Amino acid sequence: MRIATFNINGVKARLEGLADWLGTSAPDVALLQEIKSLDETFPRERFEDLGYGVKTHGQKGFNGVAILSRLPLEDVVRGLPGDPNDEQARWIEATAIGRKAVRVCCLYLPNGNPAPGEKYDYKLVWMKRLQERALELLAAEEPAVMAGDYNVIPQDEDAARPDAWREDALGRPETRAAFREILNLGFTDAFRARHQDSGHYSFWDYQRNAFDRNDGIRIDHLLLTPQAADLMSGCWIEAELRGRERPSDHTPVWIELDA
């Protein structure tokens, strides 16, 4: 089972590029963030024609997450538990049925800037809610993947210029500590389990030729329960996609599971 997480930065703005990617790279499950579309206006037919089932949790103009799957999906849940008044569309999960069933959770964690401030407080509270859901996934003792744009730079090796991010909401000590709390529950950072060196990034700003200079950060992560980690046979970043015409500022990150 090949699973890719991809912050698409507007599904309608990247429609043809996304369809081309799905047609050529052919993930079994694609977890999309920042679709910036309501459920009813999401261009699902374009992806259904490619053989993908489509599940969305959308929001007009902002946020929004989606699961595209060539495998059957069961038990779809929209919205991160813990705050019934939270209207931001940042979480969707479902069970993908391959040879093994894998719970796939697609998330778009709040950016949190400017920090400190109200938006940063929301980010940290959201991460506490994520920790509670993570504990539930661990307690189920089944293969599960929490994947998406975490808006977290876990360590200095995950930024080309780490000093530039120390006061940013993505790299502040409180952000890193909250991420470590989730990781230390028993999850595996899929990419770091396979690649320990620096220089690997999943986001490059549109400004200052950041991609050409590889001035990036790694903020798109796949966290695996022990049962999913035992199935992992590979993890990689598809950086080439960032260099195409009208790209997202993110690029896909993949895992392959023996599932």
C-alpha cells in the first residue's frame, strides 16, 4: 500500500497538475491538505475518472482536507475530536482496506503565526487534541498513519537555515516539544526512520528562488503506530514535483507499507 501526503495549496488551482501526478505516480491513497474548497464544489469527477474514491472535509477558501483512494474506504470521520465548536476543516480519517486494513488520518495542523498570540495558542491547543486522538489510535493496536502538513520543523536538521525559524510558530521550542510529546507516545516519524541526514525538505517558499537554492523545511510528516511501522518498507520525498509548472509550495511525501 503506497500512501502519499500532499499539501496541494488549492485543488482547483492545481487541478491538472494533481491529476497528472495521480495518473503517473498512482498512489493507492493520497492525503491532501489545503484543498480550499467546499465539499460540494470539490472537483471529484476528475479524480473519480482516474479510479479514485473521494472523501472530503472542505471549507470555502481556506484549509480543507481530502482522502483520494483506489482502495475501499470505511468508517470515514470528519473533524478532530475534542472541540465541537471548532469549525476549521483540518482533519479527516478513514480505514483503507488492502490486504491489511490501515487507518489513515489526514491532517492540516494550524500554522500558528504570528507567535505568540491567539493563533499560536490555537495551534498548541489543537496539538493537545491531536495527542488525545493519537493515544486512541495507539490503544487500538492496529496499523494507523497520521499524515499531513504538521507545520512543525521537528529539529534543526529539518531546515536549511534553522536560525531563521527559531521565533516562528513552526520552529518555536513549544511547537517542537508538543510534536515530541506525540512522537514519544510510541509513534515513528517515517522519514526519519529511513533518512537521518540533513538537506531533505518538503516545503520551499515561492519567494527568493527558495527551491532552486534548496532553502526549504521539512514540515510534512507521516507518523506511524508500531503496527504500521512494522509494515513500512520505504519512505521518500518526491521533491521533483516542486520544480514543475505552477506547483504547490509543498511536495508529496510517501510511505510504502506491506499491507
